[in-house]
Amino acid sequence: MTVIAEPGVAAAVPASKPSRADNAVELRDLAIIFGRTKEALALADQGANRDEIRDRTGAILGAYKVDLDIRNGEICVLMGLSGSGKSTVLRAVNGLNTTARGEVMVCHEGALVDVATCGAKTLRDIRLKTVSMVFQQFGLLPWRSVRDNVGFGLEIRGMGAAERRAIVDEKLEMVGLSNWADKQVQELSGGMQQRVGLARAFATDADILLMDEPFSALDPLIRDKLQDDLLALQEKLHKTIIFVSHDLSEALKIGNRIAIMEGGRVVQFGAPADIMLRPADAYVAEFVKRMNPLDVLCADAVMTPTAKLSREAGAVMMDGDGGAVALTLCSEGKPLTLMINGQVRTIGAVDVSGAVTRKGDVVVAPAELPLKTAIDVRRQSNYPIALVDQLGRLAGLCDHEDIYRGLLR
């Protein structure tokens, strides 16, 4: 991916870590200081923590040595306690917070642009076209109707009224507010107002959405419903979303990957299963110890991978409660034939929800099958579940022992 600089602005020094072609945002050695930057950075480089830096300089260490790569189309959650630096990092992505050191690379019109050093024109263009933001307190204009709030970003972009109305109506239908288009925003409930904020962000067709604790001010039931709505919309739109939350259950539910922050630093960055099963330190372990792993883990987090399975005459052996089972694979690694006690039998299948798509003696399921669903599927079968990847290749087996071992871990 190309890295560009604004005319008259020096190009950023290339980072030691190469860019991935599928990254939408890259944060490289990011530091943000509120106050006496030079002195605070020097102390941070010497190993001083946030409290020590504040006591000695009066400056606040907002973020330090933050390295994140956020891929196109994923939901990345910045998670931590209040004051951990998550919102500080989020607001650097659209230039609302000034960087003291490092790079904030955003994919804009096919090229990586450093938001920290680009010119005012490019930054304005990024805010208008590439990066949109959804605020915790909705950020709506109370004197405007719902339709006019949703179309505000398009209006300041200079889009004509007819084209703007068509886009706005489409987004309002998407979030279930078509019948409220001409109402004033103060007539709507908190959950509905947040849907207006979502529709406004989606209306700009920005590739990257920044969401700063958008659901935290809402009642638990409304918050849970909006989380579901966001995931459903993401299935259709495939946006890159950076989502700030202080709620680990929310982070684990919606995040493809989670960055857990403490004192302005990222202490762990990984998939929900990695966070649950392999906490990086006591701080992360304290967060996850009260979480129900059945709400988080997928079957592939506890399975025995294909490479560790026993084989006879090239077939994978998957003995269960009903006798010897041999599963042969094609040259691409996909399940091909099934033998149970020497007889050819049928290979069945379920989808990611656990619904049966093909009846058979051994169940083939997607590797991302939720663990809670996997338990139910395995309970109804005499044999382990054969988990396959997105290309249909055998990824591993999930049996009772794998599930017990994973839960105890």
C-alpha cells in the first residue's frame, strides 16, 4: 500500500514494521501527551508510569508506544477502565488529538496517509469522506429533524437535496426509523437517537467508523439490542469499526479483535478467544475471570487440530461412543468419505447456528461454531464434531474432552 504525504509536508519516516495491504488503520509507536510533551516523553522513555510523569511534570500521558494494525472490515474494540487511554487513541485517528510522537496511518483513497502530519486540506477530506464518528451522547442537532440530522454530513459535503434524500431514506430504513424521518430528535427515545447517529455515520459511506462508547448511556436491554443491530449492519456493510468500550462483555460480543489498555498503553491485543484463554498479565486476567467462556469461545478455540489427530492408512480416526470411525480427506484436506465399523456412512452438516443442513452420522460444522452450540451438537451425536475452515478443509475435531479441557483452562 502506498504512503503519501501532503505537498509541502515531509513524508513520515517509514516504520520498522511493514504495512499490510489489508490494513485500514495503523498506529505506529503512537504517543499522546497533554502538557509538557518533551519532559513527559523523556520520563516515559526512562520507564516512568503515568502517575510519576504527572507528579514530576504536571503532564498527562494519554497514550504511549501504541502499536495497532486494524484490518479492513473488522471491528476492533479499544477496551479498558476509565482513564486507560482508549478514547484518547480513538480521537487520534481523525486528528482530534495531536500526536507527540509516532504515526497514525489511515487508508484514504487507496493510500496510507499520516493523519498526524498531513495538511489541513487532506485532513478535512479524510473527515468528510473516509472517517466518520458516532458519539456517546449522540451528537445530534436538536433543532433539526431526524432526516436532516442523518443528511448533515452529506449537506456540508455539498450534495444536492434529491440525492441526499435518497441516501438518507435508505439509511433510515436500514436502522428501522423510516416512520420517524420527519420527527424532531428530542421526540425519540435514547436508543432511537443512537440509531439516528448510526444512520448519519453510515450515510456518509465512510470506510472507517469511530464509535466512542456509543451505547454506554443506554439501558442494558436497549444496549444489547443495539449491539445486535450493529453486528447485523456490519454483516451487510463490512465497514472498519474502531469501537471504544469499558465493558468486556460488550467487547467480547462485537469485537473481531480487542486491544486492552491500561495507563495509556496496550497490554494485550488479540481475538476474544486469545484474551479469554491466554490473558497477558494479572490486569487482563482480572477482567476475564468473571466472564462466561460459553458466551465468548468458538469450537475452534478448544478443538484438537488436524495435525494432532491420529491417522490410519491416511484416514483421520475419530472414534466416539458408537465405534471406530475413519474419515478420509481429499487432496485439498476436505472431508470425503466416512467409514463406521467398516461400513460407508453419510457425512452430515450443520451451519454456524447449529441448524442441520444435511443429515448424517458424523456432523461437519464451521470452525467458528459457538462453543455453547457445539456442546448441544455434540450431545446429539455419537461422534466428535468435524470442524472445517472457510474453504471446507478439516481444521480439527471437537469432542467432549476437548470441551471440558477448554472450559477448565
